[in-house]
Amino acid sequence: MKKTFLLAIACVCCCIPLSLFAQKQLFFKDGKFKIAQFTDIHWDQKSSKCAKTVATIQSVLKAEHPDVAMLTGDVVTANPGLEGWKSVVGIFEEAKVPFAVMMGNHDAEIVPKSEIYEMLTQSPYFIGEKGPDDIQGAGNYVVPVYSSDGKRPAALLYCLDSNDYPTLKDYGTYDWIHFNQIDWYRKQSSRYTKENGGKPLPALAFFHIPLLEYNEIVGAETTLGQKEERVASPNINTGLFASLVDMKDVMATFAGHDHDNDYIGMLYNVGLAFGRVSGWDAYGDFERGGRVIELREGTFEFDSWIRTPSGREYTYYYPSGLTSKDEETMQFLPAKTVKPKKQGVAYTYYEGKFKHTDQMASATKVKEGTMKNISIQEAPVKDHFAYEFRSLINIPEKGVYRFYTYSDDGSRLFIDGKAVVDNDGSHNARLAKGKVALDAGFHELKVLYFEDYMGESLEVGVSSRTIKESVLPDDMLYLPE
């Protein structure tokens, strides 16, 4: 009887680690949650390069200690397929890191997707599933990340199958996320939003083939990273991006597929990012590694960087679009040794016909005064006028700041005499932005604006890593001494 009891206790104890992982739940820890994205592992069980791929992944896991690993497709691309999958899964089991898997366009060429997911579900560290049978592809599922106290979902990780190849070559080389998958995503998003009191939960989306919209952020001021090959997206707009904007939960998407692209940027406040190619049997010249994403609990914010065995690369800050590269390479402007006592903005008002702000210097000065904030509402005429605004802006902490003007017609913004935003010329209402590195304290702010004819508007705003983009608040502006 005693031996039987002890044997039963031993069996229960042995099952505890497995049963805990069988809950498949992820949690924020001390307000943070870290993800490591590995993409295009291109595992070939017979290749001598497997050891280098293993060492690369292990290096990232050891350096970053992620809470979960996301494998965004083209994982095993050579026979024997299932043996290869078992080897890849073994990397994360040995490291005791939960992992999720999305399909690439090459995975099903080796092993049917249903067999892949059947094999994956045998691992206690796999947190995904095959997903619904009535929508396109396999591996469409959502993984909740629970709050630090474990009481509620605090973030969502959407996993989507971007499928393989289109039925008609006219559509391009690669397939996409189809309408029934998008409908599934919208229903999941609506459900979680409703359960969260009508407020969308911060979310990320992971898949293999990039969206067509990835082309639109190349070269943008808010884009960081490398583009060394064309974006191998489908040729048609799939509709997914519009739904992400509409549902307001997904902060960013993370794709693979393009081994020589690793950039991250934003379009309409939605991040679009590539991972870093991870496998040594994949083509491409980049050092192998992974992309790391760190969420902050209770906010629509994350930091992201590339990690390789050589170290950590520049960090991208969402939603500001600023980067640690800005902080390390830009020259910081020192604060002024002033102590202004009264909040507000000084202005000079002009009248005349203008096509450029430089023409204001020879214009007729009508009046001077002060106001609470930068505004053209007090202009006595509708057309052919201009303003010069002067203030001391109080910068709360040292960092890189992005300023914008939205104006009809032209405007320019200067900090300490440095031109930061150029929105000059006669034009309809449009937005222009610029960034500057500032020490904490007071800095001279000057805005030039003119109205030519037919429509007049001016809005001036600011953002930083810690300040969400907004109109300049009154309490940052002080009258010059």
C-alpha cells in the first residue's frame, strides 16, 4: 500500500511541469512581455549548417530570455520533413521557451500542414493550434497574453497563415491572407474588444508573406532597418491592412519571407516589420538572428530590435517611430539658461501676398501681442496674412522629439534657430514632420506661417518616446524673456 501511494505521488509530481504548460497561457511579468521572432529557418536535416542555425537561435534565446518565440514560416524546407520539425522543436523544448508557428510558402511543400500541426501539438511548449477548418490555410489562431495578476487578457498575438501561391499567375508570385481569414480576425477582435469593455486590446499580428503596404514605408523618416531586395508581397491589395486600421487593436505586423529585408516602419500608425532571417541554409547576406519585441502592459506601446550573436542592433520605439539610432547619432541642443515666469506665445502679425515664408521679412507688420498658444483664429482677414510665433518650450526630459505642422498654406518650425519642420510654399492643408534631439529644459521655438488664399489652417504638435503625438499643450509654452 505504501509503495503504491508513493508511486502515485511520484507520477503526479512528474506530470506537474507538463500540465502547467498544457494550460498554454502567457503572462506579463513586472509589466513587460518579450517576444523573439525567428523567421525563414529553412531547416535541412542533412545540412552541415544546422549546427550554426541552432547556435544562432540559442544565442538569441540566451541573451534575451523571451517569454515566447514566434516562428514566422519557412521553418523546415527539406526532407526528411518531420525529423526536421522535431529537431527545430527540440531547440525550444531544451530552452524551455513556449513557441508558436505560422506557415510559410515552402513548409507544405515538404509536409502537409495538418501533419505539421498534429506533430506540433505533441510538444508541451507549443502554444498554437491548427485553427478553424472552415477558413483558408492552417495555423490561424490568437494567443492571449494575460495581465501580471493573471486575471484577464492584456494583449493579443494573432497568428495567420499567409498561404502559399495564388491560383492565377496574374495575381503575382505569392498568395495572401484571404477574406474569410480577415473576417475571422475581425470577429476575434470584436469579441475581445467587447469583453474588454469596448476598448481594443493591444495586439500584434504574425505571418510569413508581407503585405503590399510594406512597399509604402520604404525610405520614410519613421522607418528603421535595411531593404536589400524587392518586397515579395502579392501584387494585389488583400484588404487585411484596412481591417487592421479599422479594428484599432493591432499595433504592428511581423513578417518574414524576404531574407534581405529587416526594416520596420509605420503606415497610418500601424507598424510594418520584417524579422531577421534566422537559418543558415536560407539565402541572404544578413547576419543570422531574430527580431525581439517587448510589450508594456496596459499601453499601446512596444520596443523592437534585432538580436544576433554579435549583439543588439538599434531599437525602434512604437508608436513614436523614433529610434535609439536617433539618440546615439543626433547632436543634442543644449537648454537655454532662462527662467521664464509666464506661460504663453508672443506673435507678430503681417498682411500681404505670400508664396513663401522668406517673404515675411519684407512684409507689412500690422500688430504684435501674446496669446495662450499658437493659433491663427484671431486673424482679422481670411486671406493674404502671416504670423511669426515665438515661445520658450519646456522639454521635460532629454531625448529626441518629433514636431509637426499641419497647415494651409505654408509653415516652418525652428528650435533654437535650427529648421526642424519645412512645410513651406503655397498649398492645400498638409502635414510635415521633423525631429530634433533636445536636452531637458527650455528651448527657443519659432513658427512661421502664411495664408495665401482659399482655406486657412495651422496646427503645431509634438511627440517623443514618452509623449503621444498631440497638439502642443499650453503648459509647455512660455513667453520669451
